[in-house]
Amino acid sequence: MLIAPSILAANFGKLEEEIKAICECGCDLVHIDVMDGHFVPNLTIGPVVVESVAKASTKPLDIHLMVQNNNFFVDLFAPFKPKYISFHIEEEKHSNSLAQKIRNYGISPAIVLNPHTSLDSIYYLLEYIDMVLVMSVNPGFGGQKFISNTLDKIKELKDMLEVRNPNCLIEVDGGVSDENILELKKSGVDIAVAGSYIFSGDYKERIKTLRV
Ligand code: DX5
Ligand code: ZN
């Protein structure tokens, strides 16, 4: 399983140092939460900061869009060449076209589902994307409690992917810690995002405990 620290929990006063530290401590991806104050009630990172993160990081970037105008933000962040750009199904009427647009930039498209959003909503999209990001908290803030029925959802998704797209990865985001990582792995998670758990301790040690 790959580990992607969410930099939302980093100290933004010394962001370059923080990015270098998590990369040196053995993370696999750097997860960037982009919030626009509309899709979610929080405002975070824009292109100026993402550019600095991209320069400091030795690991691929994983950009998680929590925005209303996905098209606009894809154009804004594509120049930083992230490995993934994920967008929410709840906010995209033309998910197939957007996935194709992301792929045309040479970036892997990923779809995100809020905790209450049914897997049916992405059934016919699965063959066009490289990753499904399953939210295990309501998006907007770090440090929330893991919603436990996410485990059932991930298992169902795994079965669905066997049929529709066995190469598609499963990522989980929100409330991930040493307490649920083993269950998540058993359910079929390929990439675990963790913010407050990693940044509230010794980074190397915390990343190591997530490698179950
Ligand atoms: C929530 C974000 C998450 C969040 C994870 O909207 O998408 O990436 O920062 O933080 P923790 O691990 O603290 O729940
Ligand atoms: Zn996220």
C-alpha cells in the first residue's frame, strides 16, 4: 500500500521544509487538498503554493480538487505535472469528458466520492479512470473521525472494479491512522492518505506504522 501525506496538516509557515521532510521520511505521494470555499466550506491552496510544493517535492503529486469549477482548476494545476488529479462526482456533470481532458494532459484522472455518494454514480466511469478516491470523512477539514461504513463501500468497490477495471486503484482519505490501516488494507485500499496522523508525530515513525 502506498502512503500519501495530506499537506493540509503541515505547518504552512515552513512548507518547503515540511515537504522535504515527508519525502525524506519515505512517503510515496504528496496529497494536496484544493478547496474553493464553495464546494466545501474551507479555502486552501492555489497555484502559487502548488508551484512551491512541486519544486520542493521529490515524490509525485496527488491533487484532490474540492471545487465547483473543475475544468478551470484542471487547467490551472496541469502545468505542475501531478501524477493524479481527482475531482468529485457530486460536482461534475461531464465526468467522462473531464477525465479525458486530464488524461490528454498526461495526468492520471481519478474520481472522488463523498461518504454518502453511492458507487452506482461512477459505475459507467470506471473504465475511463485510473483511481477512485473514497472519502472516509466529509470533505473540507483535516482531523475528523473516520466513518466506519467506508470499509463496506471499499469492499463493494473492489468487487465492482474486478469486473469494470481491475487496473484502477483505490485511495482512501480522511481519519486514516494506525487504528484503521489494517482493515483498510484488507478491504482493498491501494493508497492511504493521512494528514493529522502523520503530521502530529514523528513523520518517519508514523509513515512506517501505516505500512502494514
Ligand atoms: C479532507 C481532505 C483530507 C484531509 C485528511 O477534506 O481531503 O485530505 O486533509 O486529513 P486527516 O488525515 O487529518 O483526516
Ligand atoms: Zn484530500
